[in-house]
Amino acid sequence: MLGALLARRELHPLLPFARQFYSSPSVYTWCDDDGCPHEVSQGEGGEHGDSLMPAFYALAQHDAICDLQRQLRDGDLVEVGRLSRIAIVSTRRQLEQRRREGAHGGDS
């Protein structure tokens, strides 16, 4: 994320904010049912409710999406599904092949 901000001069005003809130883990205290405190460290990802996190997320994935786009052929469509932390990417050709296989029983 910081690398993406550094690479874009127009985003440099966001660097102090990003460094302040994302350069070290956040530590929260959680108390269990018996009232015993437990420290919870959170050092990856964004904080819930952080209004800049969608923009930081977009910056972080931008280069990967550009790489994917360069690999596509004319007419390719990419369908991305997200299941937890797993991204499923398919081109139009792959989707059409799966549909044809499904219509004819596939390999199973």
C-alpha cells in the first residue's frame, strides 16, 4: 500500500495518514466473560470503518489487475469471484468451455 502511494505523486499527501495508522500493528484489549483482559494485535489489512481503506485496497490490487489485463486476448471477459481470501478468475473462453461441458455431462 505504501509503495502504491509513493509511486503516485498526487497521492503523497496521504502518506502521513497511512504511516500513522498502518506502519505498526494496532493493539486492542478484549475482556472475556470472566473479566480477564486479552491483548489482540491486528497488523494486516484495514480497520473496519476506515473511509480510505477502499481506495487503499484499489491501489494495492491495481498492478495485479493491469498484469491480468495485459494477458487477456481481445474479447476476453474476466469474471472474478471472491470466496474468503481466494480469488477465482475465469476468462470468457473458460466460462464457455465449462458451460459446454456442463451441457454434455463434462468429464465426470
